[in-house]
Amino acid sequence: MVCAYSEDHIYLERHSGDTQTTLARKSYAPPAGPRTVAMSVDGSTATCSAYGVVVSASVPAIAQAGGVGASVWDPEAGTARATITQFLVRPL
């Protein structure tokens, strides 16, 4: 499961091998400056959120174990950057 945050949308995606599927998306308008985003998984429901906008989907056969991570991407090589000030993983 992947939460992707662009300049104007929040996407909840499923990546499996070379296949990427958008399960849900919503428009949002993040403020300038640092961003605060969140992802949660509860049972078979995955949720992405930021600034009061919530994107959720029920995902049958969602993995019940695995890893977490963060990545930053920009279409122009060598320009992506981020400062992560807090990264929490909590058991439900």
C-alpha cells in the first residue's frame, strides 16, 4: 500500500510487482512549507490523510505484516528532497 501526495491530490495506491493501481484519490490544497501527512491500516482498510482530507479503501487480502518506508520523487533527476522530522509506527 502506498500513499502518494502530489501538489493537488492524495492517492492511495497498491503496488504489486510492476503493476500500480490507484484505489482512491481526492483533491487537496496543501499549505506552503512543511507538510504533515499520515497513513494507517486497520484490518483491511487503508487510509491516507493530510490537512483534513481523507482517502480510504477496503483492500481484501491486504498484507498483515511487512515493512514501512518513505521515498521522495521528482521528475527532474537530482532535485527531490525532504526533511522528515517524525516517522512513527504504532501497533493497533
